[in-house]
Amino acid sequence: MSVKTGATVCPITEERSGNVREVGAQAVWSLSSCKPGFGVEQLRDNSMETYWQSDGQLPHLVNIQFPRKTTVSQIFIYSDYKLDESYTPSRISIRCGTHFNDLQEVEVVDLCEPSGWICIKEVRDIPMRTFMIQIAVISNHQNGRDTHLRQIRVHSPTTEGSTYPLEQFGPFSTIEFQQFRTIR
């Protein structure tokens, strides 16, 4: 278990370094509950202004299912205590497995008024190979009932020897530029 307040590392900077890639778009995302207009689309839209808002009893769950076994090295969660107050998670559990019935807890993170990106890694700092990740919000600050998560990004390491750091070619920041970063 670790206590975190917010990361100084931005996941987009990590992606631009060429060492990791975002694999969340390859997955099927589902939620335990959500208020209308505050679902998966808002959780994955790359905007810090929008968020997923749960609607129901704790724990609140985000399920990420990959079509094939995927190597995951980092999970980034964006949360902001100043904006969300009692909706901000204070304890998060990360679970991995092949499906809903065999999930195993790999890490529990305690958050202390987080503001920004929180980087969660597997306990042994070894990338995990999994079909499914479940992020469970176990408790909120101020004993809040519903939760807000603003963004989630899932990273997989790039293949050794085939990294091409984009920063050495200039500050390419659009998705259109990034899609042509490797030669096939």
C-alpha cells in the first residue's frame, strides 16, 4: 500500500518519450454505475474538465477488458481534490485477471487530497500481463458516497530497441503526427 498526493509526471510526456504507449483505446470499458452524461466517454475524452460520476454504493468500479493478453506497465488516474472535494477517491484498489471471476488485487493506493495525475504501478514494478484490469474506488474523502474520476490512461511498454523518442524531432503534440511515428 502506498500513499500518494499527485504525480509530477504527465502521462502524455511519458508517451511522447517513446518508452510507453497508451493502450486504453484497445480495451472495452465498463462502469459499475454512472450519472447520465458522466460515463466512459467523459473518462476517456482527454479533457480535465469532464469526469465520470458514479451513482450508487461503494465500491465504484471501472472495468478495462482487453481483447488479448496485454502488458501493462503503468496506470495513470487524474483526480482533483480542490474541484471535487468529497467526490475525490481516498483509497483505490487495482485488480487484474482474465475475467471478473478471477481478479486478484495487485495494489491498494491511499490518496491524500490528490491534485493531478497519480501514477500507479504494479507492486513489484514489473509490467503485468493481463486480460482485465479493475479499478475499484473503495472510499472517498469526507466519507463521500459518489466519486469523480477525471481521466484514466493505461500504458504498455514499447518493444525494446524500437523506441523513437518524438521529442528529438520536435514537440509533436497532435495525434495525427503521433500516428506516423514509426516506419512500417
